[in-house]
Amino acid sequence: MANRTSFLGLAAKLAAVSFLSTAACAAPTEFHDDAAGIGAEPAPPVQDNVSGSNVATGLAPGSAGATGSGGGGGQAGAAGAAGAAGEAGAGGSGGEPTKTAGLEGSWSFEDIGATTVKDESGNSHHGSLLGSGVSQVKGGKIGSAASFSGGDGRITIPSSSSLDFVKAATIEFWVKLSSLTAGTIVSRTTAGGDGVRIRTSQGNVQVSFVRASMGSAIVTSDQGVLNSGWNHVAAVNDGASLRLYINGKLHRTETGGQLGYVVGDLVVGKNGSGDVALNGYVDELNWWSVARSVEEVCSDAGGNWVGGECSL
């Protein structure tokens, strides 16, 4: 019995010691007023996945830059400007070359050293340099030019029905002669002779439209109209009249017509074994399936149409 009493007393003492220990270790109670910010840590800035958010400052995201506009003539568009704290706008896609109604082919001969000639009308009538004595060189009327040294060199542009003159025709170019010898400047003919040819001899210009079974329409300038410098030549055939312009001014008019389909390459310079090669330069050749007006021809030659005349 004494042992039982002693055990109970010891247990009571241990319980009392445990209670006191627990009370001594408990942390004092603290009250926090989150609404007033007393005793609380400041909340971190909200982070989100919006493009352009500034997570360091919590600023609102900047708007994305505008998309760049499409480039003209096949060039890439400029990139859009970057928005404030946002992403740069994407660059615009390259645009297609702008086509002009009635302009079937346009060759500026700008690829110096290349054996190909690009058609800048957007119709892809690209040409090739063939033979000797032909090249694309500096010193053209505008930029570079096609150079011919009187050999068998020529520029050949493959035949296409879009190069046919069915209702009307305008052929324009700049030419600079190295000598007054005879030579073909530009032509597009069939084996039977149908088509169009522009030649020079003794500084003149002759334009002929031929249909072997029907006849021909021919206009020839005075001798020496092509001086030692650059001269703009335009031949316009509207089916009724054939007009020849030299440096933007009407030089001579003859009966027109003899238009039609031609299955043959367009050639700048010598065309065929029996032809005579040009000795000089050609630049800015434009091939139209429409009849250009006198005002348009004047402008193409670098002049201004004022008071019924072309002023250069």
C-alpha cells in the first residue's frame, strides 16, 4: 500500500512539471491588422503572362508595335515600332511589283556583269545575253545600259503571246549611237518576216510593222536625228496611224496598222544571221500593248506638256 501511494505522488509531481514547462515555452499572442498593413509584409507585385508586362514595377503592359507595311516592288516592309514595355511589331511582308496597265515588258539593264536581263514590269519576261560584244554597263541614261559593239551580241527575250501587238503598240527606249553605221535596235519577227523592227542608219530611225500577206506600215526619220548623245525614241501604232517621236516631240506620221500575232522572240540588237548589229547603247526599253498619248510620250522623254508642246 505504501508503494502505491508513493507511485501516485510521483506521477502527480511529473504532471505538474510538464504543465509548467509547456506554459513557459508558449509564444505570446500577436494581433495583425492586414487591412492597415500593421505587422504584415508588403504583397509582391502581381505577375502575369501578358506580353510586355513589367513584373519589376507592376506597370501595365505596353501594347505591341503595329505591323510594318508591305514593301513596294518586292522589297520587305519596315518593321513596326516597339510598344512601350511591349514587343516589337512584326516586319511587313514583301509586296509584289506594281503592274501598269498595258505595259507588257520593261527592261532597264541594271545587272552589270550578269548574263540575264530582268523584266521590271512584273510580267517575268526576263532575257538572256547571247553572242559576243554585248554587256550591261555603267553610264546609261538612267543607271546602267545595254552595250553593243557591232558584233553578233544580242539580248533575247523568249516569245510570249502577251508581247503581241493586236490592237495597238507603243515601243519606247533611249538610244546612244557609237557610230552612224546601220544596225538593228529592237525587233520581234517571225521567220516569214511578220512583226516589227526598228533600225538605224546614218543617224536616222526607221520603224516597220509588217504582215507579209497584207503589206507594211513604215515610218522613217530624217538623217542625223540621233545625235552623239542620248535620244528618246517612241513609235506609236494605233492601227490607223504610225507616229514617230524623237525626244518627246512628234517627228513624223504615216499610215499605221499591220498589227497581229507574232510567234517569235523579242530581240535587242542583232536579230538573225542576215541582220546587222547595233553599235551603241540602249536603255529603259518599254513594250506597251496600248497607244501612248502625246502627253505620256513627252513625260516619258523627261519633258513637260505645256501649251500643246513638249518642253524639255
